[in-house]
Amino acid sequence: MPIKIRALKPQEKTALLMVLPAFFYIFVFTVYSYSQAFYLAFVKYKLVEPQTIGKFIGLTNFIDVIEATYFKDTIYETFIFTLMCTIVIVTLGIGVSILLNEKFKGVGFVRFIILIPWAIPPTAAGLVWRLMLYRSGWINRFGMMLGIIKEPIGFLGAGRIYQLVYALIAQMWQQLPFVSILLMAAHQLIPKDLLDAARVDGASWIKRLRHVTFPYIRNVIALVAIWEAIVAFTSYDILYTFSGGVWGIITYYAFAEGFSWMNLGHAAALSVIIAIFILIMISIILLIIPPKRIYEYSFVE
């Protein structure tokens, strides 16, 4: 039996026309880019050796980057940075969202002020925090003014792990507003009748948070956790500017392989490895915080 194709209605044609630019953007900058990266990961593509460009070499690029001196330590630091960012930012975001959802004088102004760091580009945020952590930066000056320290501290001269912690602070400062606003919006979707009923029944603030609030914002928590894990794992700009271009996490070396060492094959292989790690992280987060429909929850102990 032949399949009949229904003609599009005028409003459907308009809707299709509206989404075509988005489809074009996704195809050019996502599908095509990923397919090219996947292709380059399996061929030799070193710009300083043009005679060998395009030669199929199988998994050699992957083996080379995994055996590189920087790979093991960088992957470890990347996972540490990602884990710290995700846990700290999501946890603080929940707390800030609860505060922003309360009614108090000036709450609108506070919501406006808290969005300012998010409006600053990550590159600028990294540079600002780098300047603040200089020996002559305002953090040292403020500490000496209050008598907390007697002489300037060389924050930027500390070890890599300490610098990752400082970078975490910069990342948290830049990303926390976005997470807080998303979770605040999720809070406002909780039925007021349900909260009032729990309050009348004598449920404490902790119990209302556990049995009413968290079930309703659980899916949003999972979403922002995934978002923050991806942002932290692929963070390049804020770490690059924060370190002055000296070091970074795994995405820094993907950039360095391609544009400093002119080996696009290695850069593409690292990009594929990064994509695989991100998929694994998303799966782990969804196992820890599995999405559920609201009616699947029981609000009774």
C-alpha cells in the first residue's frame, strides 16, 4: 500500500522556514565538523609533512596521544577539575537558588547582580582572576590591609593542583549564576499547594526540601550537572588565559597539537577521546541522578 504524504499546512511551512537556519548551523558546525574530526583521527595529517597528508594510519594517532608524556597527568587533572567544578557549582547553585526563591526586600536587584559574572566572557573572567591573584593584585592588597597576611603571596607560582583550585574559583564565579537561575526557575514550578500542605502537616524545612523540593527539581539538577561537567571538561578559554597560555586541561593539548605542533591528526584523535569521555560522564551522571517523572515519586516516608 503506497504511503501518502500529507501536504504541509501554511503554518507548518512557516515553522519549517524558521528552523532551517538552525538546521544549517547544526549541520555545518556540528555534523560536518564532527565527521571531519573523526576522519582526521584515522589519517596522517601533519602540516609540516605535506607529502604524507591523508594517508590512512588506523589507530596510530590515538596510540600516539595516549602514549604522549602529557596525556596521563593531564587526564587526571582534567577529571579532578571536572569533578570539583560539577560538585561545587551544582551544590552552591542549589543553595543560591533556594535563597533567590525567597521573598525579601531587594530580591530583584540581587537576581540582577548575580547574573553579571555570567555575562562576562570566560576569557575575560580568566584574565580578571589572573590579575587579581598577582602579587600586586587586590586579593594580596586586601589581605595585607586587613592584616591577614604580612607579605604578598605568590598564588600563581604554586603547583598545578593549587592553580587548578584557583581556576575552579574563577570557573565557579563565572558559571554559578547560570546554574542558580536555572534551578531558581525550577523551584518556581513547584506547586504552592504542595508546599503549604507539607508545612501544615508539620514537615520541617529539611523534610520539605527532601520530599517536595528535590523531587521536583531533580531533573533540572541532572541537566545542570551534565552541563557543568561538559563545560568543565572542555574548558579551554578560562584556563588558558588564567595560566597565561602556559598550561591547561586536555582541551589545551588538543589545541596545541593542532595549532602549535601542526598535527591535526593528533588533535582530532584527542577530540574523539574527549567526546568519548564526555559520553561516559553523562552516562554516569544519569545513573547517579536518573530522570524520573514527577508522579513516580512518593512524598510519604
